[in-house]
Amino acid sequence: MGDTKHDYTIAVYPGSFDPVTFGHLDIIHRAANVFDKVIVAVLNNSKKNPLFSVEERTNLLKEVTRGVPNVEVDSFGDLLINYVSEKKAHVIVKGLRAISDFESEMQMASLNHKLNDKVETFFMMTNPQYSYLSSSIVKEIARYNGPISDLVPQEVEAALRIKYAEDRLR
Ligand code: PNS
């Protein structure tokens, strides 16, 4: 204890980001104010059957974080804790929306701590304004052509409109 204080703290903010929402962006901006570098890491998760490819998801994230100099966007397909070590990061950042997020987040944080106790998980309470927001809910609304401009950045809204318009043409 006490021997691992870092001068330059790198945090990894992992997720599916299918697609990135204002809730995610709020966490990214706040994490970038606290840590020296934040790597937003998109899970390359073929099992979850994402709407957007990992390339589309990373490109959208790059577009919407362009103005934040200490944020990097990357993807990973490995165990998160291995990816964090590979990046020489020390912190995992997660957003917590509600009690319902807590159980699985607690499990993941405990497991990651068991796998590597040099890496700490930091939780940030999601801005209450976005407590109801999730990528799934945004996709659900967009699928029925509902209003999403208060939920996601313009670039993401445009990408969703194109995706669902393509679907309707099929
Ligand atoms: O946005 P999501 O889908 O809630 O993010 C979940 C994510 C990517 C953080 C989680 O599934 C993860 O870390 N996956 C990588 C594989 C892994 O390390 N699994 C064990 C976690 S304890």
C-alpha cells in the first residue's frame, strides 16, 4: 500500500457504446477533468449483436469527443483487465445510473480487482438528467422514428436515422 501513486493517471472507460449517448458523453467529459488521459474503449462484442459495427461505434465516439484533448478512442476484444494493463492504465471508470446497475457493476469491479488488484474501478453517478438514458432505449425510439435529439449528439442521430432507413428498405 502507498507505493503506487501515479504522476500521470490513465483511465479506461469501457462499454459497448452502441451508440454513444449524452449520458456516456457526460461521464467522458467529467472523467477527462479528473484523469490525465481517458481511453474510451469500445468492446468488440460480436455476441451482443450490436446495431453498429465496432468501427462505426469508434468513429462516432471520435467525432463527438474531438474537442476533448486528453480523450482517446480505441476498441478491445480481450478481457478488460488485460486491456487495461496493456494500456498501462491504472483506473477503470464506470457510470452508475441507478440501483439496478449496481449489482452487475459490483460483481465486475470485484472480479477485476481479483484479477489485478493494482487497477481501481471508479464509479461516477450519471447526471440525473440522463438517469433514464441507455443506448437500448435510444435505439428503440429511433426504430420508430421518434425524437432523439435530446438523447444523443447530432452525428449519432444522423447515423441512427440512416441505419433504420436502410432497415426499412430491406
Ligand atoms: O456498455 P456495456 O455493454 O454495459 O459494457 C460492458 C463492458 C464492456 C464494460 C463489460 O462487458 C466488459 O468489461 N467486457 C469485457 C470482457 C470482460 O473483461 N469481462 C469480465 C468483466 S468482469
